[in-house]
Amino acid sequence: MPRPDKRPNILLVMFDQMAALSLPVYGHPIVRAPHMTRLAARGTLFANAYCASPLCSPARFAMLTGRLPSRIGAYDNAVELPAGVPTLLHHLRNAGYRTCLSGKMDFTGADQLHGYEERLTTDLSPSDFGWVPDWEHPETVQPWFHTLHSVAEAGPCDHSLSLRYDEEACLQAVHWLHAAADRPDGRPFMLTLSIMHPHDPYQALRPFWDLYQDSEIDMPDLPRRSAKDRNPVERRMHALYDRDEVPISPAQVRRARRAYYAMLSYCDDVLGRLMRALEVGGISDDTMVIVTSDHGDMLGERGLWYKMTFYERAVRVPLLLAGPGIRPRQRIKEAVSHLDLLPTLAALIGARLEHRELAGRDLSPVVKGEAAARVDIRGEYLAEGYDAPVVMVRRGSHKFVHSVTDGSELYDLARDPVELRNLALEPAYAGMVADLLRAAEQHWDFGRLRSDVIASQRQRRMIHAALTTGRIAPWDYAPKTDAADSYYRNYDPTRPDPDRALRRPRR
């Protein structure tokens, strides 16, 4: 059915904990991801894209709102995205788009849509305040903290909770795409598929595990350092999820990395299924595809795992756009941010932005072929493992990280891509450190921000205790399904044949 609105559909594919530096489109020599490689040839790849926070919920909420997490109170993984804060989805709906989410977005609280018109699945993570950090007692080990069991138990699997969830989310998204071309309202759509892989635990479906051999798996560039040689960040992560409680051998590190690579290949297979659905539905040429992740994974570098730091493996994310209006075979080297996605998509589809508090910039001229300007890229971390705000400023090839308690780090990523030489410790760079610190202090009030975070933590812990006493009314999203509208039924004799409506190719 011809669609009167010629603006492109949008398919946002979001993975969880996918490090850009582990993907072949970013130069990794081992990982196999052919669908993503083909998609990159059709579009624009951002070589240095950063999340706004190396943690799931804050990163996602910042991307959806175009604002730093601290500006919307999105401090950690147990915080609400305020229902009164406009998201990309609100703007798209106001512009006439149909919006749908399949999979996870880590929404907490009563609003489980935040501008999405439809949700096809529930979330994988809880939607309550149970995972609130405690900066007043940072030494306390919470039961929900990461451990290294995910590394120790890494290997192939035939089934898992994450796999069950991701298969459901992908299947629902594929079904939704098959029906998209024939919807009578003629609106363009914005469908988000967001899956758990390649987030730990490092358990890979066996066919993808078998794509790799132990002998070809590369080991970390920087090995785990002894207690006396660790810097403040490494000490904090050791106290957060390591503590020498689960000894990890080199063989287990290799198996965890092999499982992660296999999980990346599984993610690529999911992407391929979506691309095939677009082709079968005849809407591939009309759909803009965006691929990204909420944050990366340290994957054993420095002896660190998961995220929660500003090292490149944790904070660099894939960002790829392809489709109508996007220049093909383009690679942008200038640093960009997830915060740029909202204004960029709004410009590409002609949506009017109703508020002016966005931290990101419009990159629509860049994806059409213009040069990208160099600007400061900012990030922040306000969750477990610390007791004060940690902020990042990337300026040109230099990355500056600062907290009041741990001091400063400065790395020249052009000369030191593995971030081994902290220039903030060298007198020759004192002037640059002072300039960057001054810029950070102008942007963040560290004392006030710490007080705000602690006040929020106290309040949410109290609320969680109250809401888990007596009768519990969960906030978790319950998908709405209507079996009477899905298959053969006799309620309406004028209803078209449901099989013919979905059959491809048409006969």
C-alpha cells in the first residue's frame, strides 16, 4: 500500500554493553559481524561516539532526552526518567510518527512508555527502586552488585534467560515490521528493538560459540595489575565487584572474551533478521536504520570488566546510521555523543523541537556529507562504586576525567589509545589540566550535585521499603495482547483474510 507520508521510517537497534572497539567495523580483526559490515557500507559510521554515562539506565535516558543524566535526575539504574521530560519519542509522535518499543529500555517507575505508543514486551530488569546505591556507605557490598562469577562461568550455552528474552523481543519486532507496510493510517514508524546481548553473563549460544576457537582469541592489551600498582579507578572497581573473591585464570579470561565475541555475532544475526524483514516487507529503501549500544565493556582490560569507568572500552559505543538521506561509505572521525541523536533525527525528519535545553547538536549536515565540527564531549557517572560525581570531557584527542575524591586523569588518545600514560601526573600538562578542570567546574557544581544524588538515594530507598511492605503493586510493564485480532476468527465476517494480509510475496 503506497504511503502518502514520504518521510523515512526509523528502525533503532540498540544492544546492551556492546563495545565499539570489539566490532569489525571499528577495526577488530577477529569478530564476525557481516550484517553490520554491510550496513556500514550503506551509511555513515561514527568512529568516536560516546555514551553520556557508562551505565545502562543513565545512558539510555540521556540518549532519549538529549540531556546529561544529572540534568534530569537520572543518576543510576534505579531512578525514574521523569514523565515530564520530553523524549525523542514525544517529538516523533508530535511529528506524526508511530512509535513502538520491543525489548528493554530500563524504564523505572509508573511511566513505562515515555512517548512510545506501543510496547511489545515487558522489560528484563526490574522497574522499581531496589537497585539504589548508597554514597553515604560506599563500603557496603549490595546483593545486586556485579561479581566475577560471569567471567568464571563463561562459555557456550543452549538456553538462558537473556536468550529467551532477546528472542522474544526480536520475534515481536520482526512480526511488527511485517505488518508495518500495510497499516491503514499511512504514518511512518519509529520502531526500537533493544536486546540484552552482549551484556554479561558471558554465555553464548553454541552455534555462535563454535564460530571461534580459543587459539584465535586475543588477550587484554593491559593485564590485571597488582594491588600496589592500581590507580584509584582500578581500586574502586576491585572493591565493587572483584575483592579477590572469585579467582580468574588466563584461560577463563580467554573463554569470557570468546563468549563475548560469540554474543556479538549473535547480535549481528538479530540485526540480519530485522534487515530481512524490511526487505520482505518492501520497506528497506524507505527506512533509516540506526545501530548503537548504551555503553561498552572493559572485557578484562586492566583486570576490569563490565562498565562504570570512562576508559575507552567502557564509554565508546557503536553509532551507525544508514538509509534515506544518509551518505554511504562515510566514516566520521570527530567525537560525537549519544546526546546528538535526538536533535539529529528531529532535523532529518523535520520535527519541531519544543524545548531548548538539549545538550546535543544536530549532526544531520554531517550524515549528508558535511564536515563535523570539533566540540567538547561530556559524560558523567553518578552511581555505585563511587561516593562523588565523576565527569569526563573529551576535547580533540585529549580525554579528561575528574572526581573530587580521586583527582584527575588526562590521556592523549591519538598517542596513547590504551590510556596507559596519565598526563595529569606530569608537570608539562598542568596548564591543560587546569583549563579542563575549569571547564568542568563551570559545567558541574560538584558539591551540589553530590548532595542532590545523596538526597535522591535516601528518598528512593525509603520509598522502596514502603512499596515492598504489604500489598505490592508492580510498575513492571505488562504487554497488551489481543488474540482475537491475531489469527483466524469468526467475529467479523468482513475482516480480510489475516494470512493474505501478511503473506510475502503477494499472490
